[in-house]
Amino acid sequence: MQLKDVEMAKKRILFFIGSLRVGGRERRLVELLKFLVKKEDVELLLVMTKEAIDFPDFYDLKIPYLILNKSYKKNDLSLFLKFYKVCKEFRPDIIHAWGRIQTLYTLPSIYLQRIPLVNSQIANAPPKMNNLFSASLIDRINFHFSTAILSNSKAGIKAYQPPKKKSQVIYNGIDLRRFSNLPNIVTIKEKYGIQTPYAVLMAASFSKNKDYDLFFKVAERTTSLRDDITFIGVGGTEGETYKRMLQLSQRHPRILFPGQIKDVEALVNACDIGVLFSKIGVHGEGISNAVLEYMSLAKPVVANDAGGTNEIVIHQKNGYLITNETVDEISNMIIDLIDDKEKYTSFANYSRGIIEASFGLEIMGKAFERVYQNVLKAS
């Protein structure tokens, strides 16, 4: 393909992801689609294996999408053929896959139809790589056939160790318009039962990767010392962790777990501090969208010093990175931030400044555009 053809032709990009359920990877894709849909030189198609869309703003984009229904819950070999047929019909110039299994399903298509593959399966930074032979083998195969491999953190590249020549970090991009014209703070506090002047939020799924036990212990300790602070945890409610947290919180009116919500930005805006506690022995964040949302609304952050979090949270600049601190020590950090107005303002402004400097939607979108252009030049 000649360079002139690359520059003049309308590029067809096919995106492949499991679903658009609430999650960091999914939010990142939706933000990228917001950027690309405004471009006149691209034609977009989204392919999913499950029709689950938790982002109302996706529908506003009016991007066509297809669902490849699985015949089996696991190891559905029919998806190889179904995806192949979609590619034959759509004739994409680039396939952009967002997940280990989704990337695997693209391989016959990219090999037989000679379509370059952009691989965005790296979205976290586990402290220990999966010891399962099958997962490791799939990663190696995926990386071998990928034209470009993208991670949203340096920590992700370090953890997965894909081929260096193919690999690149593109940080998440945030559409700051999401954080304007939000509902009145008093109204949101009333909606979620926050009756105190201050509130601390953890927005994260109730999964095995998140440390809600630590969150509860810190909340319990802090609310025993102060009656002006509420702790609230929101996220997907699947599994036993959520039920256990609900049960534990019954005797604590200032520790709240309303479950999964749709107005996260409004709740972040109504709170004062954002926290994210992960189970660092089994999970390392890439670049957490929850932390980016806290920072976009100028909130100080308290989070584990693990994975890619230290690429966005600068200790004692816009928050605190915790390692082996006790519950009492973490509680004191939160109380200190609330009581020290000068420090709070400094941390808050630093958070917002990092977002504006490095995590804007335009910055991310243009970085992906450069990847697509380079991939097409090499094809």
C-alpha cells in the first residue's frame, strides 16, 4: 500500500471486545470511540460477544455494532468462524482487539485476510503473572501475531513483557465534559444517604482483586474517631464480597454500600477523597479509571503503591501511596487531609493538573491515530 493511499483512503477499523459492561477497559474504549467518531476519514464497527452496554453515552455515538452470540459458555470455537465472516463482509483495514480471548479469536482473520492487528489486551499489571500454561501460551501467541501491542501503563508492559519493538504505552484519555454540569452536591448526598460534611469514596467492583476488607476496616476506625465523615463504596455487586460488606455495615450508618450506580461522576463530585485499595498480592492496577475520575474532579487520592497507580498518584503531591501502613495510619492520612485545608487544596489542584497535562481525550486519541497510521504504513 502506498503512503498516499493510506492518507487518502477512508480507514475501516473494527473493534472487538467482550462487552461494554462497567469496567476500566470498556470505559477506555468508549472514550476512544468518542474521539474517533468525529473523524471523517474513518469508518467504525464494534463487535462484541455479549450485548451488555452500561455506558449510555455509547448510544449517542450511533456507531454500528454486532453481537457474535456464543454457542457455548467457554471455549466456543464457532467464534473463530463467526468473526472471520464479519471481517470478510466489513473488510477492515485494522482490527483492534481489547482482551486476551478476543485477540485470540481474531488470529485466523488477521492471518488469512492479511489484516494488521492492534492488541490492547494489557490493562492491568499483576504482581505475579498467571501460572496457567494456557493463559501464558495464549499471550505469547497473541503477541507474536500482533502488529502493535498497547498497554495503558508502563507497569503493564513490565508485567507482561511483550516484544519491545511492538509495544507502546498510551495512557487513558478522559473526556472532561463528563465532569461538567453535574447535579447539585446536596441533592446527590441526599440521594445516597450521606449526612455528614465529608465523604470518602471507593468506586470499584466487589471482586477478588479489590480490598474492600481494608476499606471497611479503615472506615470503621475513622468513623469511630469522627462523626463528620461518611465512607461509601460503589461498584458491581456480583459475588459474596458485596453481601458480606452489606451485612457488616448494618450497624454503621456512616458506612454505605449502595451497589452499582450510574451517576458515578456526580457521586465523586459530592465526595472529598477517593480511595482505591487492591489486593496487591494478586492484582496490580494498570491506570485505574476510578482514580482518573477522582483526579478529574480535583480529589486527593489514597491508593496502593502497586501496578501503574504510582504513574498517576504522586506520593504527598496529590495523595498518598500506601504499602504496609496499618489501618490506623491510613485512617490518620484521611483525617489529616480533611483537617489540613491548605494541604487538601494543594493535593486537589495537583490532581486536576496531572489530568489536564497528560490524560486528556485529545492526547489519547491522537496517540491511537499515530499507531493506526504507523500500522497501515507497515502493512
